[in-house]
Amino acid sequence: MSSATGGALPVADAARTRRAAARLIRLDGRAFALLLLLNALAAGAGLVGPWLLGRIIDVVRTGGTVATVDRLALVILVCALAQLLLARYARYVGHRFGERTVARVREQFVDRALALPAATVERAGTGDLASRGTTDVTTVGQTLRDAAPEVFIAVVQVLFILGAVVVLDPVLGACSLGLLGILFATRWYLRRARTAYLAEGAANSALAEMLAANAAGARTIEALGLQERRTAASGAAIERFRRTRLRTLFLRSVLFPAVDASYALPVVGALLVGGVLHGQGALSLGVVVSAALYLRQLSAPMDSILYWVEQMQSSAAAFARVEGLGGAPGAASAPAGAASPAPVDDRIDVTGVHYAYDVPGGGDRSGTDTAVGRTGPGARDTAGTATAETTTGTTAVTTTTATAPDTAPPITTAPTNDTPTSGTIPHTPPKTAPRDVLRSVDLTVRPGERIALVGPSGAGKSTLGRLLAGIDAPRTGSVTVGRVPIAELAPDVLRRQVVLVTQEHHVFLGTVRDNLRIAAPRAGDDELRAALAAVGADWAAELPAGLDTELGADGHHPDGSQSQQLALARVVLADPHTVILDEATALLDPRTARRTERALAAVLEGRTVIAIAHRLHTAHDADRVAVMEGGRLTEIGTHDELVAADGAYAALWRSWHGERRDRPDGSPLP
């Protein structure tokens, strides 16, 4: 089972974490068995030295020959060399085992992250997902690569050393009971460590989320004068991380001194008891020295075990967070052989739809996170063009943003985002019923039809677009394509049906060709150039290396309009039957936007197009215009019909053209 609070991504419980670790070991069982064998042999070779040293002492005391001492010393040298070689090879095998295992962890994480519904990522916040995919996976990798070999070697050494002391003399072996202090201290530590490290990991994610939001929304924060509020929220996130960090430091400060004191007790006990027994003639001096040396040798492997136990608590918490991704809503894959229902045609039906944004603790999230987003530019591309990208086998993780841009006026949303969310400082808001941002919406989109969704800000246009794209499911009612609920389609099937393109975008590090082939891995250069030409990206032909030009800080740095054209070109290559354009050309200048829209119109001929736009020339060119107000569909018809009806659309059209209608007395009509 996995636990999650509110919209946060879940964390795997201890049982699931153990099962996941056991599964990883079984996948590379031979290497793990060889690792155990080599460590056992290395530990056995290390036991020979102290025992032979005791023999040398006894030989010297009894007047033995130099030749005997030389032979024993040579055996000690050979065993030390064998231990060195065996330990070295054991670490080599262990590191290879660790690297292969962490590769599996990374690949599984990427697969799970790409399989997450965009809405799940939005509710959790991309800071949490990014923290799990970077800090947590790296911590798990370091533990698998370094901790596993070290701990195995150390455990085998401790067991062999204790066994050797008991074989030398059971009474001296009883002195090792002084190590029980380590057991008690470790049990005290372990009972508290998991919770403490999970809290530290959650605080780290919250801090990363806060910093990412501040960086992405810096201009908005400055424009709306939110500096003090964001600084205070950031300070609270930093303080929470500091407190959780101090808690784990306190646990270590109790554990390590107790361990250091426990190391000395067995050695002191062996020397005292051995001295008494030697004085009584019950033991030889060589046995006492060997036992003391063995017990003294315990400090090195015990140090290693305890160091890695402390590290492994942090790693276990990190692994629980990584493994918890598999328990996120929508992350479970369909059973083997299960087929996604196939739409019978391309018709889209919206029937009696109501929708409300859910937030932790209840309440209405309409309009939140628009002025100060959770992530940087391109965040919503997962819900738009990158949605097609994530079904092509790429291992790039595209982030999403929790945004409902058409559900509240922008000026009211920035302060809302300052309220702590799952990615900032947690709090429990009062439980209230979420307010519907879509109400009783009915719409039919026929195959090949071009529909324009228009309306004032906050009307619910983009929210309806998300439902049409299958990103969210309606609270009540249905949204179907070919009589199949869109939200129930498998991602690969869904993106062959519908793709949402927003005004935000993402450019991946790599060449122009790499960025385009995300949507169509098998596309040839001619197809790529045709897609660029279709969206008016003439600048691509002028790049020094053409399609091989690197994009990013070390190569060509595309501006906002060029990045948007790349995103649109990916849609052309993805070739869905329905395209939802949510202000897809908003970042282009009016002339380029008009040219791009005309080019897209030719490319999208015969496809269903749903355009969400404030530039009403898009509505003028559409087959039908749907007008939304207050979450409801209030008008639908052709441009000419709605202008003639003199309703909300006619008012928008006149306002966009700067026209004014007057009453007979000369006063302006509202």
C-alpha cells in the first residue's frame, strides 16, 4: 500500500518497499549470490592474520625457531593479499550489481512518471516529482552502488570475527556482549529514523516546489507586488526543512557516541578477563592477544555497518518515495492483454458535464496557480503537444502545471497561489464543497468540424478543453469520442484521437531533429521540414546546421515564437484526428500568428479542430462558434448567426473591433 495526503504523490509503506527491494535482487540473483560468496571468502581470509599472530606469540614464548615464525608470517602475508584481492573483486561485482539495479530503478521511474495522468502531476506539483526523480533516485543509486557491497562485507566480517573469538575461548567470546549497547542504540534510532527522513524528504520537495514556483513566476510576483508574501512563504519552507534536518542530525548525535562507547567495552573486558585467566594458567598469552585483536577488529566493520545504516535510513525513505510513484492515481497499468476500448468514430459528445477542481481539504480551486505557476515555461506542454511526445518511447519527463486559466480573472489568482499548496507549506484548509466551474455543458463536435470556443476570462474555456483532451474527467456527465469516455482511453490510443496544444511549450535539449521526432520517431527529414514549413517556421531552414542544429544554452536559443512553432510542428507530425488549440498562437506576433494559423488551417484540413482563442478572427473562420459564460455554454452557431442574434458573442465581436452601439438618445449601450 502507499499513502498520500491531499494531492501529494504517495509514499510506499515499508512492506511494499521491502518487496520492491527483493524484486530488484531477484532480477540480478547470480550477481548477488557471487557478491555474498566473495565477501564471505574475503572475511574468512581476514580471520587468519590475528589467529596466526597469537600462534607466533606462543611460539616465541615457548622458544620456537625463527623458521617457524617466518612460515607463519608468510602465511599471514598470503592471507592478507588474498583478502585484498577478494575484497577488491567483491566491490567490483557489487558496484556492477548496483549500477545495473539503479538503472532499473531509473528506467522504472521514468516509465511510471510518463504514465502518470497530467492531472495527477498537477495536483501533486512538479517539484515533488522532480525531487523524486533527481535527489531520491540519486540517493538510492549511491546506496545500491556503495552501501550494499560495504554492508555485506562488514556483516560477514562481524559474524566471522565473533565466531572466531568464541572458538578461541567461549569466556572471552562472552565479552562481545558489550556490543549490546550498539543494539539498543540502533533500535532506538531505527524506531525514529524512517519518519524523520520521510519528513525531511517531504520538506525538501516542498522547498524545491516553492523555489521553482518563485523562479517561474518572478515577473508576475514583481508585477503584483507579492515579494513580501512569497519571501515569507519561502522562509517558512526553509524553516521547515531546517527543522526536519536538525531532527535527523539529533538522531545521529545520539547514535554515534553510544556506538563509540560500546566498541571499547568488549576489548577492555577481553583484556581484563583474559589477564585473569592467563594468570591462572587457563589461557595462553597468544589466545588473549588474538581475542583482543579480533574484538578490536570489530570496530571497522561495525563502523561501516552503522554508517551505512544511517545512510540507508535516508535511502529507504528515498526509495519509498520513488517506489510510491507506482501507487499514484492512474499509474497502474492495465492488465496484460487488456485492450483499450476502440472509438467507433471520431465524433465527440459532451453531455450534461459538471466539473470542479479538487483541492486538499476540499474547497474550490478555480483559477488558482495561473499568475504564479508551479513550474517554468513549457509546463503545460505535457497536457498539450508533449502529450503526443510522451507516448513515443522517449525518456524525457515533461512537467505540468496546476492551472485553470479560464476559471477566474487573472488579477485574483496570484494571491490565491500564495496560499500554501501541496508544493509549499502544508496546511489544512476548511472543508467546503468544491464549486463547479463547468455547469450543464452539452456540446457535439462532428468529425472534420472547426469549432471556436470564445468567452470572457474565467468562463471555463480551457477547463472544457482539458476535459475534451482527456486530461481530466467530469464530475458528472460524460465526454466521449466514438461513444467511448475519453478519460478511459489508454494514453497511446487517446493521443491518436485528441491532442491539446496550449500557449505554453517545451524545447528539449538536443537537435531540432530530436525535438521533432519526439512526436514521430520514424519521420524522415523531408517530413520534418514539411512540418516546420506547415507552421511557418522559416527560420529553421536558415540555421547553420539545419535539422542538426543544437538547441539550448550551447547552441541556438529559440525565442518564444520559435519554441511555439516547434511545438505546433510536433502536433503536425503526431497527426491526431482532433486538435484542441488553447491560445496556441498567443505568443506569436499578430502577423506571424495569422500566417501560422492559415498554414495550420491547410495542414489540418479534414481534421476536427477546437480552437480556444481571444483573437476573434479565429471564430470568424470557424464552422461554428460556442460561447461560454460563467461555466455554461450560452450560445452556439455560425459567426453570422451569432452576430445577428445580438447576444454575448455579438458584444464580444463589437468590443474586439472597437465598435460602439448607442441608444436613440445617444448614450452608449452596455
